[in-house]
Amino acid sequence: MSDHAQVIRILVLRPAEGRHDELAKVCEEAAEKARQLEGNIGVQVCDVREDPGDVCVISRWSEASGPERMQQLNEEYRSRYSPLIGDNAPRLYHLTPR
């Protein structure tokens, strides 16, 4: 399998006050499940240096349809992470390497 991604999916979540650790834990659980999805090259949960407190989930996919599988997983976890982000809207980016 090639380790060059066709698509990189970045989800950035800003936790509600005092909920960072809980949010990071939910994201780590989802990431572990995502690592088992077909076409996944890797998933990392990161803190964002420029926006302390934000939790970022970065997934790399060997095929263009991979992020759709990640979105389905995201829907499964939405009820768990939504209360942890309050009114902060998730930010989602899809990057296509050149």
C-alpha cells in the first residue's frame, strides 16, 4: 500500500469551556475506529499550536472516497462530541496533495 494520500481530511473542534480532555478522549476513540476503515492510511488527534484548546483530527486516505467513510463515523460520534463543543461549529477541510 502506498503511504501517499489522495485526500487528507482535517476536522477541527473547539471544546466548550473545561471540556478539552473529554473531547480529546472521544476523538481518540473515533480515531482508533477510523484506523480500521478501508483505505485509511492513518489518523492522528492533535492539539493546535496556533489555537490552544482546539482538537484536530487528521485522517489520510488512499482513495478519494475515503473521507465519506470518515464522515459516516463522524455521524456515529456526533451525539458524543456535540455536547462537548457547545455552540462552537466544527470546521472541516479536505486537502488534495499535488
